[in-house]
Amino acid sequence: MQFPLSFSDIILWLAITAIILLATSELISPYYGKTNLLIDKNRLRLAALGVGIVFIVTILVQIYLMTPF
Amino acid sequence: MPKTNRVKNSEINYDPMTLVETIQQLETENEELRHELWKHKRKPTGKIGYLLLFFGAIALVLSIIYTSYVPAFVGISLTFWGALFLFIKPTKYVKAHLLESTAISTFTNINRIIANMNYKGKGIYLPPQYSKGSKDGKVFIPTKEESTIPPVKEVTQEKLFLENPKGICLTPSGLDLTNMFEYELGADFTKSSLEYLQNSLPKLFIEGLEIAETFEMKKRESTIHVTISNSIYIDFCSEAKILTKNACSSFACPLCSSIACALTRVTGKPVIIKKNSISADRKTMHIYYQILGTIKKVSMPSKPIMRPTGFFLPNLVGLVSATLGSIILAWVGWLTWFDITTWNKDLALIFFGSRTGEAISLGIGVRVIHYLIIGSVLFLSSILLFFRKRKGAHLGD
């Protein structure tokens, strides 16, 4: 028994999730008019940024692992 | 649809006992309809978040047991979105029309008392030196229409009715709102300048507190013109205007009053609301403030009190995108230059050539063209958002 997802799979999933969240957080910004979405938009932005940063970190780790030193 | 026993007019019997029964029946029907309405109007709860978490956990366990890709992806996504739904669920939202319902009676009564006592003058918002603390504020409504500023000594005695000049001294309706502006911005208005207020209030109103769609503050000599569109207070303001004559110029509504309080703090001068109007489509408010005296220049706040992190986030999203895009584009540029000068490669080979085995491919066959597209999209979208936001914010002069 082992977790089937590899590191590359996690990176791919993080990339897709980060794009969805960043785009959503931007589209529901009050600058584009009232969206009537009853959610805490600041927290959504925080989550989007968090996932985006985690994705960047995993990319850096992947590059570091694949670079032959 | 609920099971309702609708009563037809023709069925109504005017016997007192029957009437009581009919009324009870109608009340029951009314209650059922109210429940039905609540079902449709209900706010999202945390149930969906817990449900997603539960199914996500099951999928993850199954993926480990059967070592399968699909339940693993499903599980990780469901768990993540479940946690996210719980994180972003609305706990502090109330319907905007509650503002009007809760405050309009008190506001109208105060204005009626003022009108009946024959206080005809415009409300003079007094600067912090007239109050005991910097978070305190006073509005003086004189009996005469001419604006006479009372002496500091007279106001600091905390009397309600002043004799010289004759008038009433009240706590402004928007005082707590001004204190909230300071808290949200992490600034002390008494140490800020008018320019700071012009630049920070649009962001606070539109993005921080979400109480308006646009906000603009313009200064012309000693007059400050504030334009607010689609504010949540617009119904309150128009209702107050209908119910009470001169309501806005004497004891103004919380929104107009809060801006007046903020202006007295930044300028250190008394302020009056000269004029207040609402557009015919009931979308835009125009408020004209008059600063009594010349504006003194104050430096920007050197040490912010406290600023919630959420306030920075929208800019941070753009900044992170722009930085990432720039780094990726710079790296692509450097790689292209290196390949051309060192290996004499042509552009087609550099951008579309396979990089399998190199770190660039990330083990999934990524090519240089993909980096170029990602970098360009990130950079251009952040630039586009930056200009869109500047346009939307309607910053003052």
C-alpha cells in the first residue's frame, strides 16, 4: 500500500488548482462590480496565493532535483 | 410547494368564531410560506465543506489501498475544496437592507428633535482638539443658519446644549465608522494628510469594506467633492432625505458623517456638509464638504497602527504574477541568447526542440515555447489588471 501520486503529479494538480483559484479570486474582485457571492473574498485570495506559492516552491524543488551537480 | 389550505373570499363566513379559525388558518399558511421563502434565501453553510472533506478522505484511503491514480486525484481535490469551503464560508455577512431597517427610526427621531427645537444651522464637525481623545468627535448644530464655530473651552465641558454660540453638541452618527476606517487602514488620520485620505479611501470603500463600487474624492480650494456610486448606504440616505428635511446638512447619515469626521481629523479644521445629492437613478451620491479655514499640511503616517493582511492581497496577486512573468521571460531570453551564441541553434529548434532529459522539461516534456507562453501570459495579465484596477479605483487628484 502506497500513495499512488508522484511528486510530478502533485505539481500538476497544484498548478491547475492555483490557476483556478487565482483566476476566481481576481474575477470576483469588487473592482468588477458586485458579484453577490457570499464568501470571504480576502480569504479566497489568501488561499489562491498560498497554493500559487506552494506550486512555485515545488517547481524549484523539482528543478533542484533534476539538475546534475 | 408547501401544502397550503388557501382560503377563498367566497368561503369566508363572517361568524366571529369562524373568523378566528380563518385567521389562525391564514397565519399557519403565512408561516409555511415564510419558511419556504427562507429555504430559497438561505445562506451557504459549512455542510458542503464537511461533506467534501468526508468523501475526499474516503477516496484518498481507497487510492492508497488499491494504489490507483483516479481516486487519488479525486480525493486530494475533494479534500482540498472541502477545506477551502470551510475556510471561505461567510460568517460575517448580513443583508444590506438591514442597515436601513435598524437605524432609520433613530436617525429620523434625532433629526425631528433637532428640527422641533429650531436648530436651523448646518452641522459643524469639530476637529480632534475639541474632544478629549483623538478617537472622539463632535458635531455642533447652531440655532442660526450662519456657521458659528464654538470655542474649544465651551465644547470640552461635555455639555449637550451650548450657550455661546447657542446650539446643540452631539456625537456624529459616523464616528465609529471613521474609527473603523482608521483601524482597517492602520493609520491615524490626525497624523495623515488629505492626499493620503484621497488615495486610501477608494481602496478601502471598494475593496476593503466593499461598501461602494466606486469612490472619488476631489479637492477644489476649501471644498471637497466626494462621489460614491452603488453604496450600501444609498437607500438609507435617500430614505432619510424623504423623511427629514435638511437631514444631511445638520445630523447627517453615518456614511456622509464618517467622511466629514475623517476630513476634520486630517485637516485639523471644522468641516460642514455643504450639499448632498443623489442621482435620479439612485446610484450615485455627490457630497460637498466645506472646510472652514485653510488646510494645514501634515506629513504621512510614519508608523501604521495595524493593517489587516487581506488589504494587501489583490496587489500581491498582481505583483507575484508580474515578478514571475518577468523572471520567466528574462530566463527564456538568456537561454535563447546562450543557445544562439554557443550552440548556433536556430529559433525554431530552441523554442520547439525537445528537452527530454534536461531539467527544463520537468520530466513531463515541457519545451521553451511553453515557458515563453506562461511568462507572457503572467506578465501581460498582471499589467492589464494593474491598469484595470487604476481605472476602477477612480483615485482622487
